[in-house]
Amino acid sequence: MSALARFLVVGVANTLVYYLLYRLLLLGLAYLPAHLLAYGVGIVFSFFANSLYTFRVRPTWRRFLIFPSTTLVNFLVVTLGSVLLVERGWVDERWATLLMTVAAVPVTFLLTRLVLTSRRGGRAESAA
């Protein structure tokens, strides 16, 4: 299985983790705080899953600290796109972040691969 295919598997799992937590948080929070909290949990899950499974590199503190930079563009696309979709009334708040998450996949893959496989992100040794 290619790194891209593994990335998509992790992406589906991460989306489920994020979305289930998001929906639970919507029971007591507005959509934007619920999104922010669920997104933070998703970053941690994504780091370990992509390190160990997708790119098969050892998770290091250095990579962990750099990893959120890979999600910055993703975060902006998902968050700003969600706000736009919800505030304009184009998409219900329960679905907006899910749609925007799918739209951000290609850029996120490239940035994640760069950070996790770069020699700057940690040692070049693999996790396997």
C-alpha cells in the first residue's frame, strides 16, 4: 500500500475521531469551539498515526512540535471554509467541517510528508 493510500486510511480514521468528538461537543458548545477542541485532539491522533503507519518514522518530540505547522493550512481552510459555509447558510453546521476537511486533503498530504520525512523533523530512521 502506498503512502498516499495509508494517508487516506489515517485521514478517514482521523476524520471519524474528529467528527464524533465534534458532534459530542456540539451537545454543549457552539460549533466553532466544538470544532477547535475536536481539531486539537485530531492533530495528536494524526501525528502518531501518520508517523507510525503512513510514513513509518519514529515519532520524536521534534517532529511532534513541528507537526502542527503541517495542519496550519488545513486548519485555516477547514475553519474559514466552515465559517463561510455556515454563516452564509449554504451548509448546516453539522456538515460544514466534514466537507471542508475533504477539500483540504491534497495539501495536507504534501505538507505532512515533507515534515515527517524531512531530516529536519528528526532522525531519518524508520519506526519499523
